[in-house]
Amino acid sequence: MYELSAEKRQSTRTPCDTTVAAEAIPQWSPSSPWRLLAEDVSEGGMRLSTVDIVPVGSRLLMALDAEDAPAPIRAVGTVVWVAQAPYQERWSVGVRFSELAESDRMRLQRLGSDRA
């Protein structure tokens, strides 16, 4: 599995187990939108778990269900790595955010500090 090392990351990842709705931009897959599971998240991106293969380079419009929030955190990101989970028919998908509103960035910061 290829994963960015901690030294290359600009922000700390926070473990989470929140659902994410994702849709390909432009929509190239008939199975999109997907319901994925966020395994960890930061201001710069997130690691997702899915049963679907999502190709590296795919652009995704995502909505992260934030606990105790009236609306999801919305972001656009690019898939930077994909790896099959060991002994499972699931995939881990690394996404780097390319578009994230400042208000949603602040909500991600709070999400991380609430779990620390």
C-alpha cells in the first residue's frame, strides 16, 4: 500500500468512523454516488474504506456526516492512492482535498480536537 508519510502531511490525521457520500466528478460510474466509511480525516484529506474500486486520479464530491452537526462537511478531493485491505474484499482510498470551504476546514479542526 502506498501512503503518504507523516513528514509529507501538513496536518494530523484524526481517526474516525463516519459515513461519507461521494460522487465522481464528472460522473463516470453508474454506481456513483457511493456510501463510504471515513477511517481518518484531517484538514488536508481523508482515508476512506469501500467495497468499490475508485481509480487513482478520480475527483470526488464528498459529504462527510459530522456528529451533532446540522449539515455535512462538504469537500472536493482527488484520489491519490488505493490499496486492497488485507484479507478483505474492501479497498482503502486516500483522498487529498482540493476544495474545502474555510467554515468546513474549521469544523474538521474541531472534529480533531474533540477526539484528542
